[in-house]
Amino acid sequence: MKMAAERTAIAFGALAPKLSEQIPGIHPRWDEIAHGIGMAQIWGILTDAETARARKRIMKAIRKEVKG
């Protein structure tokens, strides 16, 4: 019997908890990386689409780290 993949919602943004609080066991560097992406968006360095792509890439890398 094949099990369905478990889905977890992760919040990004200024008012969201740190990624390391939302996903126990990940390296704290992800908090800094996510913060940097958010700041780049706020200051107009990244567009909304670029920010969304960057956040997807963060999640992909975190999944890889967690599966390990």
C-alpha cells in the first residue's frame, strides 16, 4: 500500500515565525536566507515572482536536508 506524501504549510514573511521554529531540526541559516529574500523583496530588488521562485527553492533545499 502506497502512502500519500504528508503536506505541511510553511509561512514566509515578516510576521511569520522563523523557519527553524516551524520546521524543527533544520539549520538556523535558513532563517537568515529567508529573511534576506524578504528584505530584497521589500526594497524592490526582487519582484514578487522572483521572491516566490526563491522561496520554492528554499523549500526544495530544506526538503533535501530533512530527508538527508
